[in-house]
Amino acid sequence: GDKVKQSPSALSLQEGTNSALRCNFSIAATTVQWFLQNPRGSLMNLFYLVPGTKENGRLKSAFDSKESYSTLHIRDAQLEDSGTYFCAAEASSGSWQLIFGSGTQLTVMP
Amino acid sequence: AQTIHQWPVAEIKAVGSPLSLGCTIKGKSSPNLYWYWQATGGTLQQLFYSITVGQVESVVQLNLSASRPKDDQFILSTEKLLLSHSGFYLCAWSLREVFFGKGTRLTVV
């Protein structure tokens, strides 16, 4: 099964609304990263998390290693937030692997 | 500031032809280096990682090979391309957080 299960797979939001993306891990993740991929393929780093929470502007992310999940909250969604969001977990086995979720395709509509 | 440069930006290659993709990282000493592959509309799959010059570990077998001839250089190659090699190839570096290059889009015809 999927080691990193990301949901939802796709999401449409009205501009100005809020939403949350989630990743569940079946591995013992030690760190989590969130990325936003634009249509050209470039990956923008959003968050790098050890267990805990971080906030950056309208984005907030949390990583709970005991319950094996991470969330990304988007507040007051803007058109430029559209793209594909990926979470990725580093396994505790020390195998230098970053395991990606399947992504959430977010469309923000005016 | 550290920069990561991938080349070429895009390639169209014939089945059975060789391939070489490159990546250089400037501004960081002895980073961990990675190659990832992404099918169109898919997720990212790690292919290789390297912790030090001359040492490369394979994560998945896709009839590709990688080498790290210098501290700041990572090469992905194959002698014979397959149709299934088409996709988006991303080089990345890390000391802790992982940072990606802009990628190479490969189409095998």
C-alpha cells in the first residue's frame, strides 16, 4: 500500500475560502516537507517540519509523528495558490529517501 | 547563495538511443544529491541518491544509472532509452531540507 497517502487528490476552492490538505503515513516519518509544483514543473518549498507546527503567511502546517499525519492549511485562498501540492516524508530508517504522496491538484477560482 | 542547475531543459530522443542528464550545485559543500522521476500527472519517485563523491545508491531499477564525478555534479544516464523513460527528471540536493532543480522534460519516441 501507499506509504504516504495524500488527500484529497483534487480540490476546487473559491477565492477567499479556507481548506486543508492531509497526508497519512504508514512509515515512521521523521521529517515532512510540503511542496507546491507549478504547471512548468518547478517545485517550491513550502515547509520543512520536524514534529510540530509552522506558519508562513496564509499557510500553516502541522506534523504529528505519533499519530503519523501531516496537514497543510490554506487560509484566504488566492488565485496564485493554484497548483499541485505534494507532501513528502523522510523515513526513519536512514535510507536517505524522501517518499512523496500522490499530490493534491488545487484550483482556486475567482 | 546556493544554486542548482539542470541540463538540458528538454529532450526528445529515440527509443534505443543513449541519454545523459546533468545537474550541478553551487554554493554548498558536500551536499546529498538525488535524482527523481515524475510521470505526467504522477508523483515523484526517487531514483538515486549520493552522499559523497564517487558513491551512488540506487532506489529503484529503471535501466538507468547515475554517477557523481565531482562533489557538485550528478549525472543520470542510460545507453538505451525505453519508451517508459519518458517523463520529468528532477535533480535535488539537501543537507537536511531537500531543494529541487527546475527539471528536464524527456520525451522518448
